[in-house]
Amino acid sequence: MQKLKFIVFSLAMVLPLSMLSISTVANEQISPISQVPALKVISGWLPYWDDSVGANMLISNNDLTSETMPFWWSLEAAGTAINIKIKSNTTTLTRRTAITSRLQAAGIQVIPTITDGTCSSGPSKLPDTFKSDSRRAALVQKIAQLAQAENYDGIDLDLECFMYESRLWSGYKASWLSFIKDLSKALRAQGDLLSLTTPPIYSDTSGYWVYSWKEVAPDIDRLRIMAYDYSTGNSKWDPSDIKQGDGAIAPMDWVKRIVDYAASVVTPAKIWLGVPAYGRNWVTSVTGKCPTVGDIPNLDRATWTSAELPGKLAALGFDSTQSRFHVTHRERTMQYIREFIGFDKLGVEAKCTVTRTVWWQDSTSHYERLLVARKAGLAGIAIWRLNGEAPDTWTTIRPYAQSVSEQPLNVELVQDQVVDFGTPIQITATFKPATVLPGNRSLAEIAVTLEEWGFEQKAWVPTALSAVTDSSGIVKFSISDQPVKSYRVSTLGVAGIWSAISSKTLAPQIRPILTLTSVPKSPLAKNGVVVTGLVIPQPATFAPAAVLPSLKNGDTGVAVRKLQNLLRVKPATGGFYKLTEAAVKKAQLKAGLTDTGIVDESTWAALGIKTEKQFAALTPVTKVSVSSKSNILLQQKSGSKWLTVAEASTAVDGTFTLTWVKPARATHTLRVRVLAQPDLTQLDSQTFDVRVR
């Protein structure tokens, strides 16, 4: 009868609790926040055997990623020619096109990787190809044509074969540089990126220096560093080898050394730090005589993805949560012991004890390496391989990515008070965060420019007025210009903190000077009542420019009534409050937009309003009693009410003529009203009596 015993030995048992997992400590002051923009700090490789599932995962996390490298292509030698071949026949053109389209539609660039398959039966054939001008040009053309034909955003090169031939590196370097320069020129000419994936370099002359980061830097758009496989060890247990190779996949000190050199020779923003989404399980000792019949131990090294590793250990009877987070290497590690009891070939009982050590990177490992990368100015981390990472990797990194992303602002621009014509206009802009943010971000010192609508340019034009916000995010302007125009404030934001934003249009409210130049004393009924006058300034000059307004909870006016009409919100009060916000969110979700409740251009578009003309044609639910083109009214007093008997618009010079046709023979009390467009607010009026004969 066989007996099988499991004995677990975990170094975690002798460490203080604070070292068991730093994930809670590292993130305790940053908590996840929904609907907060994040910096896109994750890229990675999509393996061909898992590309569709991996693409779905990327799309669901596209707030954190802007590009990916499907692992689809390989260079293969055919005599002296080099051809590009698909790695798997299951990755058909239809499949590739579908995945590429879906990713790009989600805002994720597709930059497929091409590996070197020319060394399957000997040394790499690429160095000889690079040396030949004609063969190098042919290969460059094939790669560029592939990128263009399949609508990729670029090409990622992962050419590792010749890195193993270090004695020949000096002879390779010049032709390698020529190849990179030629390929870069060809790809950039058609709007594509050149990404280069290489093993690490530590200095100009150490590490895999043949890849020449410093020299290729001007010609590449991305550098992805395979900062892993520091420890690889033997794939099988060898009792004669005292250096089996177990150890950290990517010790932190080693990673920092790589990052420091890379950032010193390549523009840091081009660099992505490769991180391993896997772990390795080594046999580190075997004592006794292992059975060859019955329960036979597997002494091979195992490689598992970070996602599957806890389950693999659980299947063997071990709990990965009993591992420790290595205080120096910043990876998770665990040691366990199994005893195997069986028989040898002669039927004699045999038993041995096998000790294994496991090292792997989890979400905390990736998070900490991201911090190292960002501190050096790098773009972020590149995961090998995507969909192999620990399931909580994205949720662990998201709060940090949100905390360092430029966040949106809301800005409210208001006129402090209505002023008399000729008096300076005081306006106030108040900036506030559009999202609830982790940590504190200062609203002070945001540079703000006052802009005016240029009727000739048909565009917003900066004025000479600019200022910075105070600690409350408030900035004030005093406008003395004549004639009065439409205004807004804009900021380019603050790099790494606030996004750029422009306010809604402000049409200053001014009490104009109304002069009646001709008022009949006793006109004949058949001739009507004709009144002429002059308005300075004329109201049309301070109507806002026709733009699609941004609306949010708390706004009021005609634009809100138009929105409520579109959304069938009843009653259409012209006030943007809970009912209207709920209707906006519902419409946004239906259109596949984020339900912010704020009506921006994308929301208007989802409602079928894409142009200023379409917006202008919308009818508010609450009707006004005069034409929206009129801004001068002649009204007759009837009891306690004023009835409009004539209307007109001011001419360019501010003059107007009002004609009341067929008035009754009587003495009438009349008034002339000046209205502001577009909300028809009364700005000024004059009253007088007329006796019609």
C-alpha cells in the first residue's frame, strides 16, 4: 500500500506580518474611484493562443491601456530570403482583422510582434540579411507592407536569436543599426510606429549591448525591455549541479539598474518596462531514493502564469497565501516539501523527500515595478503575457493610475452683476474638480485666458487678459472693451494634474441706453403708430456665439428647455435638476457613453444634434410670445397686462422701427422694451402715451 505525505514549509511563518503582503500598505491612501480618468500605464503582449480572450480583457480595461502587441508573426528563412509567416494557422486573416478592429475601436493601438524564427536549425540568418543592402531593403519593404495591409498602428520587433552569439556582436552592430534606421524611415513614412523589444542592457558595454539602445534611440518610437528571467535555472533536476538556478524572476535591484541605464540613453517616455506575469517552480533538493514504480515524483521545473499559479499549488495541497513577499526582491516566494513513497523496479520500497521553491510576480510586484518605471519617467509597464497576470492586477494599479492622471475640471463663468452701458464688466470664473479625486490637488495657480468670439475669424480669439486662479480655483476679470462681445475662459490645464477646459459662453448683461428718436403725438389710425429709436449698444452684439452648450445639474435657460424637449422630460421648466440628469444618464448609457450626467458634444451627438444649426432649430417646450429674432417690442397696456402690438430687430447701427398696424381710435399707454437674446430678458424700456385719431 502506497503512502503519500505532504509537508509544507513556508518562510512566511518566520516573518513579521508587515512583510507578508505589502499591497494593502502600498495602496492604503489611494482607494479606487469609478469614472475617474486614469493614465494609460499598462501595455503588453497578446499571445496567439489567447488573443481573443486577452483582447476582451484589454477592452474592458481600456482606461489603463493604449496599446498592445499581439504575438502573431515570425521571420522565417527561405534560402537567402527572409519571409514573414504567421505563428499559428488558427490566427487567420479574418480573426486578426476582427481583433485589430475591436481593439482600435476601443482606443487601443495594435502593434504586432515579429520574432526571429530563422535560428530553428542553426544561427540566426538575420545578421547576413542586415549586411546586404538589397536583402535588408527587401525585408524592410515586407514588414512595412504587412503593417499597411493589415491596418496596424506599428510593428514590434522581438529578435532574440543573435543575442546568443556574443562573440559576433561587434560585427553585427553596424548592420543592425542600418536595418533599424531603414525600417523606422519606412514605417514612419506611412504613419506607423516602430517598437523594439530587447533583453536588458546595463551599460554601453554590458548586458545585451548589441541592441545598441543609445544608437537606435532616435529611430524607435517604443523600447520594451524584457526585465525578467534573471533566474532561469535548469529545466530538469540535476543532482551534480549545485547551482540549480532557483531565484527571483526579476529582483528589484536588478530592475532598477536596467531602468537607470535605459532612461539615460533613450527618451524615458518611449520606454516600457517589461514585467513577468508568471512564476517558476524549481526542485531545490532531493533526499532519499525516489520510487520508479507507483508514485513517481516529477523533478522538472514548472512554469505557471501568475493567474493560474495559486490554483496549481492548491491542486497539490498547498496554499499560496502562505507565501511571503520577499523584502528585497519584491516578489512572492514559497518553499514546500513533498514525500513520495513507492517501489523501485525490483519491488523494494523506495521513498524520497523533494523540496521545491516557487517564485512569482503578483499584482503587488507589478505595482511596485510600475512605481519604479514612473519615477524614472518611463511610460509604464509591459506585461508578458496579458491574461496571465494575477486577476487583481488591474484593480491594484488603477487607483495609482487615476491619481497621476490629468483630471477633468468643471468651470462656471458668471457676470458679477448687470452693469450700465460704459461701465466695466466684472466676471468670475470658478474651477472645480469634475471627479472625486484620490488625494489633494491644488486648484491654485491654474493659468486662465479670457477669450472673445471673433465674428470675422468665426473662432475664439485670446484677449490681452490672463490670470491665475487662487487657492479656491477662482479667477476674476474686468472687461472695459467696447463694443461688448461674447466671452469665455480657457485653460491649457496643468501637466499631470488638470486637463484643459473652456467654459460655456458668457453674454454680458448690460443695461443699454434706449433713445426714442420719433414718437407720434396723435397719429391717424389708418397710418398706424410708427415709433423709431436707437439702442446703444445694440443687443445683438452681445448674443453668445452659436455653439453646442455644455449643460449640467444646476444650469437653467433656453438650452435646458431644448434638452428637456429632446429627452421628453416633463414639465420642461428650463431647470437642469434630478429628473433631467437622470434622463441624460439614461440616454448616455443607451448610446454606450459613460453616464456622467453632463451634456457634452458626444451626448448631443447621441441625441442627434451634431451641428450648431441643428441645435438652433430645436424648439423649447416653453414658448416665448415673440419671434426669437426680435429684440425690440412695442407693447400696449391693457388693464394690468402688456400686450405686444409690434416687434422688430435692431439694425447693425442699433436703429429700429416699430409699426403698430390698425390701432383703435383712443388714447393708449405704450412702451418700448429692449430684450437680450437668446433668453429675451428685459434690458430696458420706455413708456409714453399716444392719442390715435
